[in-house]
Amino acid sequence: MRKISTIFGVAAMALTTVAPTAGEVEGLVLRSSSATSPTPVRPSGPGWYLDVINADDSDLDTAYFGSRLDGTGWAVAVIDDGIDSGHPYLSDATGKSRVIAEACRTNRNCSGGAKGADGPGSAAHSDNRWHGTHVAGIAIGDGRGQRPAVVRGVARAADLVAVKVSESNGSTLGSNVDAALRWILDQRLSGMRIASVNLSLSSLVVFPGNCDKSSPTTKKIIDDLLASGVVVVTATGNAASRTGTTWPACLSNILPVGSITFSMQVSNESNIGPVVANQGLLAPGQSICSSVNRTRATTGYGCTSGTSMAAPQVAGAVALLRQKFPSLSAGQIVTALRSTATTISDTRPGGTTSGLRVLDVAAAIAAAAGL
């Protein structure tokens, strides 16, 4: 099994231990699910991925759905390595940040070396990280009014809830992810309108099927989030497995997302297996342009690849569905997303999985009206 030694935001979330036994997953060391460091460019025009998933302006126009769908009134929660909360791509038309809540859950990398922190600035990037800001931009970014124009995210008027879980070396533990999920659940139960959670992270250990017995705590928290109406989305990881997925994508109650290329083929690095076919989706993950921490790139934007970039497209799509159909259950939203997706097969050398479903946002919104 390949060990990926690079850090949060540079390569697939690396697991540095052996395959876990039951109950051990909460202690795993994890890293992010992007395959490459971002190329610092200022992208122009709409992102190609919006065309592929049918989520550009022409797909979401007022005439078709009765009102402009942009995620207004709902938030996407991103658990990652931090956020550049003042980034213009994550702000509204007046320049006000759309980050409505922040927290930090680490062993010792919150403000002042603390394990946890809540409130403005608590999820700020450190150590020149960029991954969380890039992921957030794909889900909710809005480049309107900027010169030159930049691409936008899927739900460009949605708000953002950010939780930092990375240590100074870029890794984290499953227990920190659990703590972040619990905090998000508390916010939701307190009335915050959170549509989805995005986890663009994974372990290196590949599970051929579901792994619920290895992570009962995480599964229970996700069950509670689903009951509150929140869909939890995760990247499948970049170990290039043809037969399985990593944690937490292997959990039976999560929505795992693999990545595809420009040519609508499964990306070479994407983990794919029966779990993805049975309960997941695919979305574009090649050269996805979005915001990055402005201390990382002078333009504040960059393009990179990986399953980390595919997952937030689904998280943003959930916000659009929630805006249009606020009374749907989390399960009904997942059904709408999966039942309308285009199916493809894993045609990579050694790939055997068929029935993989590529996200189609407009079709999912149209189908949800009948649920």
C-alpha cells in the first residue's frame, strides 16, 4: 500500500498506522484528499466542472426552477485545515464575509496551542495552509464583481461554517473529526441552517466494503446529523484503489464522492469500489480552480486536482436542494442526487466497478419536486 508522506492540502490524506481493528479508527492520523498543490493562477470564466454537473447559470435559471437557486439561507460546513475567512471569494456582494461560525478541534494547534476554540478567527489557516479555503470556494465561492472575473462555486450565496482540525504538520486524528462533527450538530440543533458537511479528508487504509464496526462513534454522530437534515459528504481519497475506499468514505451513512477527468473517466488517483457504486457519487476533480489562502498565492486563487475537489461540489448541490425544498429529509436529498446521476464504469486498468453515478445538479433539483 502506498504511503503518501506529504501534508494537508498537498496529497491524499495519509494514514501512518497499520489497518485498524474495530474501535481504532478514532485514533487514525489523517490528511487531506487533494492530489496536487495548487497552481497559483487567476482563473477566468465559469469553471468547466459547473458545465459537467449541470450547475452553471443556465442550468439554475429563474425560468426553469421559479427562482434563482444559489444556496441563499443555508450554510455548508467545511471540516478541514482552516479558512481564509476574509477572502473575497467567500464574501457577499458588499464584501462581508459569509463565514457565519468558526471552531477549532485539534490536539494542540488552535490559538495559543489549545486543543479547542470557538468564535471568529478560531478556524484561521496556519503554517501557510490553503486546502480548506480551496474546498470552501468550490462549494460556495462567488467571483461576481471581481476584476478580472473568476469562477464561482456551486452554491455561490450560501454561508460557510468552518472547523479547523489539522495539526501544525497538516495531519489530524479521527477523534478530532468526531469533535468537529459534534460541534456542527450542536449548531444545527441550536437552529443554524446547515445543509451539508464536507469532509475532504481520508485515511490511507482501504476498506473493501463498509467499515461501521471500526468507527461506531463517527457513525452515530453522522446518524444524528442526518436526522437533523444535514447530509455528510466526504472524498473517497486518492490511493488509486479500484476495489475500496478509505475512512470515512467507507461508513454506510455517509455520501462518498470520487473524481472524474475532463473526459468523464474515473480519475487515476480516485479510490473507487462497491461502496461508491452503492451509495456515492462522482464529480469532476481535475484542475479545479477556486480560492486559496492569500498568503499562499498572491492572486488568492489556484487550480488543483483530487477527490477533495469533487466532494464540495456535492456539498454545494445539497445547499441548492435545501434552498428549493427545505422540508425534504437528508435521505430524500441523497435519493434525488443519486437517482438522477449519469452512470459510468471504472475503465482504468484493473477497474471493475460499474454503476458509478456522476452528479447532475439540475436533474436532481427537478426530480426532488416529486419526492
